[in-house]
Amino acid sequence: MKFSDYLHESGIQHNSISYDLLTPKPDKNNPEALIPKKIKVGPVKALKLIGPYTYIRIAEQVKAVLPLAVYLFLFQLLILRQPISEASTICLGLIAVIVGLAIFMEGLKVGLMPFGNIIGDNLPKKATMPTVLVIIAILGVGVTFAEPAIGALQAFGGGINPEKAPYLYEILNNWTQPLVLIVGAGVGLAAVLGTLRFVKGWSLKPMIYLSLTPAILLTIYIWTNPDLKTILGLAWDCGAVTTGPVTVPLVLSLGIGIAASAGKGDSSLSGFGVVTLASIFPIIAVLSLALFVSFQISPDQIIELAKENSLETTRTSDEISYWSKTPFIEILAGIQSILPLVIFLMIVLFGVLKSKLPDNLITSYGLVLSIIGMCIFNVGLTYGLGAIGEQTGTVLPAAFMNINISEVSPIYSPKIGMFLVILFAWILGFGSTLAEPALNALGATVQELTNGAFKKSMLMYSVAGGVAFGIALGVGKIVFSLDLVSILIPLYLLAIVLTYFSTEEFVNVAWDSAGVTTGPVTVPLVLAMGLGLGNAVSATEGFGILSMASICPILAVLCMGLFIRLSQQFKKKK
């Protein structure tokens, strides 16, 4: 069919109406006739107006939280035959998690993200490269404090036995702020190197080799120290905690904006790499902090001080201020995590760049939402996610061993019970990963970059399967008291070998895929479950599950990439 014939057949008849006919005319006798009347909106109409806006944002978080919560509830009731303790409180906490995350993510989108975009676009134009890198490094520290999952690390320090894990107890209880600062410093260094990679066009492969080398060497060295080795699970888990909904988009938008200003932002792979580095450098940072602490205090001193602090806490429990008690402490932590970051971004934007925001009112609205959302989320973390995760982890051993809190334990034979526990962990990892919104976005990007060779569904199921296997392996490590290093190091060495034989394209995708699997819902839930399970089976510590959930999807995607590459080569030979 000719295009002219198409236009003839599909033509639309229309009438033109002058705008002058629609506007009111001036009236000398009534000068206020042209002043528009105020629109009055009642409560019912207001709800109808904001309903669709609110529903979409709440629904996203419901899809991520509700299936996991229902799964945990049903598994505990039907399989473990244990009642849900304080079920109503946990449900209210889960609602707080959903509402808090919805508010926070909206605030992040309309408040914090515009800062990142504007600063990323203007910073290279108005500041020297050293100044740019310093600002990015400081920003890395700030976004770490603002991560929703970082609070989970601080919340679970009290459950560590100082006699079994002295340095782990010391760092989580007495070095909490330095821990977050050093993790932030690792993220800041990763952001600096990631930005330089954007600008210089560096390959990711050598950066992976160079960053993993000190991480593995420090791990092996600390592993040889019986008192320090308990810190390894925490250190490698920190790599997963840092790549959350604040760090990734804010640092990424800043780096890509700088690369675009430098004329290097048009590459299809320009956005990859930062997440990988932001996962590795915090590991090195925490291991270095552990070594520093070991030079400052001995295990015997830690145990003695822990006993004294316990007695002091018992004596002064009634004298603690309201701001040191829940839920006020969670609210205060939410304000402290977001407000410094906002102040720093304002100093950079208004003081250094002398720039303005396109819409101050909307941005201010977003910043307020970020703070409110973080506060609500922290409260929900304490009463909802953390509570149900720890409770499920505590009663999990009832499936295969006798525990005091269960009158019917062991419910099954040791083999069947352990199988059910591992299967539970696998399903939990698979379902929680598929619910991550960032995974869908990554899958669509990869499908586009590979021209359909690596389909979105293939990536999603590869990553989800990898995370599921990783969480199951992490739970098995706790249940069977396996050594973390003996599992983790061979897996990373295998990843390095696969990286060497993989193309740059698949390397970028694979190593960044680990970052999208550890969202604000999965991290605190898995951490709480691991620590609860560790305490129940009298394990030294319950960390390490997240580290397994990070390396296994990398291996899964690298293997899938090599398979696709070999399949394409085989088809060409035919």
C-alpha cells in the first residue's frame, strides 16, 4: 500500500476551535471575573486523586515483602509446626517496612536523584578532576550511611557471644560508627575508581583481579588467627550490604554524568563496574579495620569489658533516655543517616557549583519523604523483617534437632529435616531475587546490549538460581559448621578463571549482577535469619550467607555467558 493511500484511508476528520472562544472576556463592571476560582477538594476527592499515585508505589513494595512474609509464616506454621510469636506486632512491622520503603524510594527518586544528576552533569565543568574525585569519595561515605540495609548490621550486634567471637562482638558493639565509616570509605574509593574507569575507558577485568588479590590475601591471613577469623563472615557480607537502592543509582548517575561531560558516556557498558568495585572494596576495608582493632585490644580485654558493660546495663536499664529506646532510636537513626547526606549535597550544589535545582519545592518534598521513609523503615526493620527473620532462623533447627523452644523437636529425621531446611533457604533466595525490581531493569539492559542473545528471562533465572544456591549453601555452612574460607575462596578463584575466559561484555554484567540481588528487603531478612539460626545451633556466628548469595550469581551468569558464546560459535561452524 502506498503511504498516500494509507493517509487517505486513515484520515481523521477534525474541527478547529479558536482559543479566544473558550476564554472569558474582561468585564469592566466586574474586574474579578477573570480571576480563577479556588479549587475546593474534599477528603473523598483528594483520596481519589492521590490514590493511583500511592497505589503504584505501595504495590511495588508489597510484591517484594508480602510473598516472603507469607512464605516464612506458612513454613513456620505448617512445616516447623511452631506458632508465630507476637504475630500482630510483626504484621504491623511489615506494614511499616512496606510503607517506609515506598515513601523512601519516592523521596529518593524526586529528591536525592536530581542532586546526583545535576552534580554529575555540572561538576566536571566547574571543578578540577582532583576536586571531583574528592567529592565523589566523600559522597561514597554519605550514601553508605543512607543505605536502608546498613542499619541491619548495627541492629544485630547484641546477639554475638563475646567469648566465642570477641572481635566480631567488639566491632559490632563498640566500633559501629567506625565500621560504617570504613565501609563508606571503601564505597567512596570504589566510586572514584569507577568514575576514572568511565572517563579513561579502562577494562573491568584487571580491576577485578587487582581488587580481589588483597581481599583474598587478607582473608587468608585473618583466617589463620582463631580470634579474628570470626570477622570474615561480616566482612564479606558487607560487600552485599553496600550495593543498595541509594548507593547504586546515586553514585552511578554521578559517574555517568561525569563520563558524559568528558565525552566518554556513550558506551553501552559505561554504567557497569561501579557496583562490582563497591562490593569488593568494603570487604578490604572491614578486614583492615579488624586488623587495626586486634592491635588495640586483646580478646581477654574484650570479654572482661563485655561482662562489665552487661552488669552496667542491668543496673542502669531504668535510667536510659527515651531516645535510646525503641522506636525513638530507630527514628533518630533514620534522621542521622539521611540528613548529613542531604547537607553535603546542598553544599556541593550551592557552594561549589553555584547551581540551582530546577524545582526547589518538589526536591524539598522528596528530601522530606526520604527522611520520613527511612525512619518508618527502621521501625519496621526492628519489629517486622528483623523479628520474623530471627524467629524463623531460631526455630529452623527444630526440623532436624532437639531445641528447647520446641516441644515437638526434632520434627523429622536428621536427613529429611536438613533437606527441608536447605530447600527452604533455596526457595527463599529464588523468590526474593525474582521480586527485586533492579533485576528486571538489568535483564532488559543486558538483552538490549547482547542483541537478544542473552535474553532477559535467562539472566533473571540465572541470577535467581545463583542466589538461591548461595543462600542454601550459606545456611548449610551454619548448620554443618563449615568453614567459610574453605568454601568462599575456591568459589572466587573459580570466578576469576571464568572471568579470564569471558568477554568484557559478560564480565561487566556478571559481576554487577551480584549487586542487584541484595536489596533492602533481602539483606536484613537474611541477616536476621542467619544470626537466629547460628544462635540456635550454637554456631560461632551467623554471618556469611550474603557473601554466598553474592558470588554464586556471578558464577551462574559467567557460566551462562560462556555457554551462549560457545553455542554461537558452534552455530557459525555449522
